Amino acid sequence: MNLLKTFSLFLLLGLAVSAPAPDKSEESKESKESLESNESKDSGEYDQSTITKKIYYDSPVVYKGKHEIVNIIVPLNSLNFDDEYEGDDTSIDRNTILFFVESDEDGAGNRIDKGLYVLKDGKAKKLLDNGRDAAASFDNSKDVFFSAKDGIYKYDPKENIAVKYGTVTDSIIGIAKENATDVIYILTEDHNLYKVTEDGQKKVKMDDVVGAREIILDYSNNLYFYDENKQPYFVNDDGVKKIVGLPKNPTSVRLIRPPFAIDNGALFISDNVAYLIYPNGTSERTNFNFKSNAKPSAFGLETTTIHYYAYHKKIYEYNVLSRVPSGSTIQSTATRSRSSLKAHSSHFMHS
Ligand SMILES: *[C@@H]1O[C@H](CO)[C@@H](O)[C@H](O)[C@H]1NC(C)=O
Ligand SMILES: *[C@@H]1O[C@H](CO)[C@@H](O)[C@H](O)[C@H]1NC(C)=O
Ligand SMILES: *[C@@H]1O[C@H](CO)[C@@H](O)[C@H](O)[C@H]1NC(C)=O
């Protein structure tokens, strides 16, 4: 098992197994199911770890809404991480800015948009009534792009508003932004994938991609999607490659932007089990699975050290660091400097 992955999974597992006992709220009878964790210290590997409803009882709710939360995006760019930052501030959640999307379903299972929001200084503000997804790159910019029913928008951090971007007017359900280029990928409501360049003026259809349901880019600009059969694929200019080794007929799946520490690969949740999928077409089952009644409706794991989970119309924040002994290497990744985040990431990669 590669070290990076061990590191990230350790964070998740650390979160799971070190969760303090819930307080005696009326809900706590549920905690009896508790976390069933099989940790084999001798081998240094972990066995299955099941996330149960218990994790929702002891963590701060940072947002409470009226609709299901279906997407959380935590920008790793200068909105949240400043390379100029000199301090030694371990409370990186101090002012974390995140974006999230709400939607409901009608009786026939059709999506009803309920808005795209920004959460800033603890305050939620709706930016777009018909926003569906957001994308931010891992670079020095403060750029965040939104997909909406009538095209692409861009975040204006000064005014805290969304402004129209480029000339695209399609109804867009998914968006992804490459790092350090002007390339944006959009997934339209009719399940076509387009590459958008030249400041949103030029749109080219990627003909190899058929029937995509959700898209995601990893931190090495690898693009993934899954199709109507809920099977994931990797796509680049050479074409489309099926990712193998996943369950054949899942009921529900999600593509999740991974913690930054995994720089080559994405997370794929098939029913209640999390898999890592790679651009070489392989996949690996992780140690993580969810009780079906505890599955988050959205994940914001990007920063690695602060995790956001949406569950039953609320967003929960987990500071993984507060569960890790101070002075450990993981603690020392707590900084607002993106370059040191990267340094730590590559340290784990190559150590
Ligand atoms: C943990 O290991 C024990 C013994 O091998 C097994 O009976 C149990 O089902 C395991 N629990 C989980 C959650 O995998
Ligand atoms: C993103 O692009 C910048 C500029 O080219 C580069 O320095 C950085 O390493 C890239 N980030 C990742 C995660 O590849
Ligand atoms: C595919 O990529 C993953 C992650 O980089 C690596 O662990 C795995 O060994 C690779 N598999 C093959 C067959 O190349």
C-alpha cells in the first residue's frame, strides 16, 4: 500500500476511531452501533472501518439548510491558502471558504435546483438559484467557476457574488477546472462533455464520452466520469479508458474529489464502499465503507485535514488535526501556506 494512501486513510480512520463518545442527546441511542473498526497494529495495515451515524453527533454543524446538500467544494487555491502567509496558525479552518449546492427531487426523481451557496466567515449566502456544481483549481488564483442552468459563472471574491463567464449558455450539471491552464470541462444536462477554453469563448465537444453523469478532475489534471451504468472511466485526449475492478450493478455511485494528498487518482463511492480509481484504469477498494443510513449526501475532503460531510440537510466539519497528537507530522501540515501543503504532500509521496 503506498504511503500517501496510508496517510490519507489514516486520517479518515483516525477520525473514525478517535471520535469521542457522543453526548447524551436523545439521538445517542443510535451510537450503540458505534464504529466497528478492525485495526491490526502488527501489520501496520487497516482492515474494514465502517462509518456509522455516530460521527454526526459529536461534530460542529457549520450549516443547516432546508434542502438536501448534494455538493461541497473546498477551494485549495488562494481563497483558502496563501503562499505569503508567514504565521504558524494551526486553525486552518479559521476562515475556510467553501461552496455547496442544494437540491430536492420531485416524485419522479427529477432534480429541482435549490441554489448554490458560499459559506464564508460562517455565513451562508446564496449565489445562484440554478447553480449545480463548482470547480476551483489548485494554484495561486482565487478562481472558482460555477455551472448553472444557463451557463458558466465565476466567483467574485471581493463582492461575494457570481458573475457570468464566457459565452456558453447550455444547461450544465457538472464542471471541472484544470490546474494552471485555462481549460474548463463542462458536463451538460444532456450528458455531453465539452472542453471550454479562451476565457469561456470556445467550446469543443469530447465525442468519445457518451452519457456521462458526473465528472471530476484529480490534482494531476486527470479527468474521470461515470456513465448511466454507474461505471467509472478515465478520459484524456487519447480517448476513454474503463476503470476495472468495481462492482457491476451498484444502486448508487458518486465521484469524490480526493484529499489533496492523493494527487493521482480519485475517490469513487459504489453503494456503501469507497474505492480509489486511477488514470491507469485500475481501482482499489479502500478500508472505508458506510452504514447505508450514515452515508453523507456530499463530501468536502480536499484539504485533507478538515473534512466536511453533508448529512440530512446539514454540513458537519471535522478537524482531523484535533484528533491527532500535536507534534506529529500530520499536525505540522496545518498551515495556511499552500506550498508547504505541497511539500508535505510530496514528502509523504517519496518517503
Ligand atoms: C473485525 O474482525 C472480526 C474478527 O476477524 C470480525 O468478526 C468482524 O466482523 C470484523 N468487523 C468488521 C467491521 O469488519
Ligand atoms: C498547479 O500548477 C502550478 C503552476 O504550474 C504548479 O506549480 C503546481 O504544482 C500545480 N499543482 C499540482 C497539484 O499539480
Ligand atoms: C496504477 O496506478 C496506481 C496508482 O498510481 C498504482 O498503485 C498501480 O500499481 C498501477 N497499476 C498498474 C497495473 O500499473
